[in-house]
Amino acid sequence: EVQLVESGGGLVQPGGSLRLSCAASGFTFSSYWMSWVRQAPGKGLEWVANINQDGSEKYYVDSMKGRFTISRDNAENSLYLQVNSLRAEDTAVYYCARERGGRGAVAGTFDYWGQGTLVTVSS
Amino acid sequence: DIVMTQTPLSSPVTLGQPASISCRSSQSLVHSDGNTYLSWFQQRPGQPPRLLIYKISNRFSGVPDRFSGSGAGTDFTLKISRVEAEDVGVYYCMQATQFPRTFGQGTKVEIK
């Protein structure tokens, strides 16, 4: 059974940083592109970033480029998102999602999602 | 960025009756490879999104056949043939034809 379990969220002050993690199991993690998607409270879904199988290709939505860094450790079956210079508008549940059939930052879809980890940016 | 517009935003439905959600994109979603990367997701209350349909009309593993997708170009539809209580939630369309992948604003399906 495919499982994705996020952790690392919490309350952080504006300008602060967090490292989000996603532990994958039930599939060959190193064979898949992976993404982060976020959802502000009561709002819709927003794709954040993705990374290829060996971590050599990464794509980010423009508004987060430079502040967010996606990475992975295939030996640990883990995906990460380093989030810096946090703003109130970054408050959201952050989901990791497995990609299916994608090529780079286009095509495909997200076939499995984790339960998400909540990041709250507030003073 | 491609803008995805869903209608209606809210859909009260009687149990056992059909429901239909429309999704319109600001540009054609036909990719240069000939595929159309339009997906539908269901998000039940308090749950993460769940893939229902990919590439317009392909039902994902385990998705009941009362869910169907159709459309082409810029206009797409998700239909639920007979709504059940477990179908309550918010439904999102998503395009992956052009960078960045973008979602519709969501349609809330609730029971009348």
C-alpha cells in the first residue's frame, strides 16, 4: 500500500524557516517524480514544486522560487521541502504527492497524496 | 498561467440523483504530444485530495464507475451518475499541460 506521511509543520514567526519531510513507503520511491502541493485554510490547491527521481531536476512555481527548496533522499525514502523567509500567506497545509506519467514540470497527474502537515506563519 | 474555472461553486444534490461539474480552461489543454492532461480530484471533509480521473476520462484504480469524465480542448465535465452520501466533498479539476500545473477553485458537492 502506498503511504506518504508528512511531518515538520508548526507555528513559525514571519521570516522564519521550517523543513518539511515526507516519508514514503509501499512503492519504489526512487522511481517516481514527487511534488509538494499546498492548501491555505479554506482555500484551493496550489502546486509548489517537484523533483525528479535522482534529484537532478527541480521545478518551482515562480512565487516561491528562491524561498523554497525541494530535495529528496532515496536511501531514506524521503522527500523534503525547506521553506525560508516565511510570510503569513504561506500559512497552509502542505501535501506531498506522487506523480504519475509526468515529464518534468508538465504532463501526468498526482496519484497518491499524504495527509499533509500544517504550517502556520504568525507572530 | 492557465486559469481553470469551475462551475458551479456549490452543488446541492439529492441522494441517488446525478451531479455534473464543469471546468473551463483559459487555453487549450491539448499538449504537443497529443494528450490532454486534465485530472479530477475529490477532497472529502478533513481528508487529502484523491485522484478520480486523469487525461480527461480515465478512471483511477478503485474509483467507482458512477464517476465519469468527458470533454476536449478547453471544456471538461465530471459527472456523478447517482450521488451517494460518501461523495460529499469538494471536487477540483487540474491541468498539467502547461507549466505550472494549476487547479480550479473547487466545487462543493453537498446533499440537499
